[in-house]
Amino acid sequence: MVDIAFGPEKGQRPDLGDTRAAYLEMVRRKRMYGGILLAVFVAMMASGFILAQERNAGDFWSGLPMLGAFPSEVLSEAWANRANLPGLFVEFFPSLVETLNIAAVATLLGALMAVMLALLATRGLARWPRAIPLFRRMMDASRAIPEIVVALVLIYILGGGPVPAVIAIALHTGGALGKLFSEVAENADLKPVEGLTSVGATWGQRMWLGVIPQVAPNWLSYALLRFEVNVRASAILGFVGEGGIGHDLKLAMQWGQGRYDQVVAIFLLLFLTIVLIDRLSDRVRLRLVKGI
């Protein structure tokens, strides 16, 4: 009879005992590496805690019971002034609209930047293959610098306002989305691109007609998710003078000012806005990706 596992040829068959031993050795090696990584992680956490404890003004464990002191004060004061919440919603709504405008414009500019960087940094699609590392490092650099650092630098150049916030968030968005867009483009089918190349299409025509129709649903899905992230980022940048609802939140959170009802109103507005954006984004993503 023919040995369907190893073929009809005669000769020495593989020793299954060696295969089992090799498998067990691989499992032991993985467990050893996992144990080493776990030990390193625990050591880093312990050393970090000890260092933070030494530099902290007070003891962590003795101050732990006070963790809920500030939130409880905020909620109790807001509950006492709960009748003011509807009026505060109306008062802070224009600031919320400004925050949404900052996030929307920054997401649009960052997405356009990401499209160009992704197409120029994707293997097999790049216009200049030798320049792929350059464009990838550009995306790395724009992701590595936090938005708040860029915003603080731009404040000294452009002054306070929404423009520095838009530029800071757009730069970070371009780097973050550029990496995601590039990974999606790497999985695109190259047959349409090859067909367009055979009829003399330019690089721009190959990208526009052969690649973008394939990747557009996933790209738009990532852009919508990034818009949700940028709403939170634009609110945070309000703490450094970039306008929007974050600036109002900074003023309201000052201790002892009696404005904690404003803090709760702003948090509720942001929470409801994020939930609404998340639901709308989910619906749009499902229609684009799955056609539901």
C-alpha cells in the first residue's frame, strides 16, 4: 500500500519521537521567554512605583483613601445645583461647536496628508520606491510628537486660538492615519494597477482608479474613528489656551470656585457628543464595509 503521508518511495521514515521532542522543546522555550518577560515587567513596575513614591510629596497608600474626595465634592455640589444644568448646556453649546469644528477640520487635513504619505510609503505602490523610508520616518515623526507639545510651540508663534490646535491635531492625525492607510493599501489587489499600467496610465491615475476604490471604505472607517479621538484631543488642548469647551472646563475646575455644576455640565455634553459620534460612525462604517 502507498504511504499517503510520506509517499510511495521506500526508505527511512521520520522519527515521530524526535518531532514530539522538538515540539516540547519549543513549548518550553516559549514558556521560558514568557516568564522572563513577565519578570522584567514586574521589576519595571516595582521600580517605577518605588521611584514615584520617593518623588511624591506624600505617601501613596496613606493618600489613597482621599482618591474620591474631589469627585465626591464635584458631584455633591453639582447635585445641589442640578436645576442649573439645562441652562449650562445652552451656555456651553457654542464652545462645544467650536471644539467639533476644530476636530473636524483637523481630521480632514490630517486625512488628506495621510493619503499622500500612505501612497508614497506603500511597497509596490510608491511613486519613488527609494524614498519609502523617508516618508515612513516622516509619519513616525509626526506621530511621536504629542499634540500638546506642537500646540504650545505654535502658541508662541501664532498666538492663542483654534488655529494652533487645528495644526497640532492635523499633524498627529496625518502620522497616525498614514500608518493605518499604508497597511490597508499594502493588502490591495495589484491586478487593476497592473492593467492600468499596461495601457499607459500615470501613477496618479493608477492610484485614483486602481487602489483608492479598493481601500476607500476602510480608510473612511479609520478617519471616522480618528475624528472621535480628535474631539477629545481638541477638548484637552483647550486647557493650554486653544479655545473650545476645554478652556471653559479649565476655568470651571479650579478648586473652590463653586462652579462644579459647570464641570458636570461640560462632561455630560462631551460624553453625549462622543456617544453620538460613536453611534453615527458605527452606522457609516457598517454601510461602507459590510453594506448593512
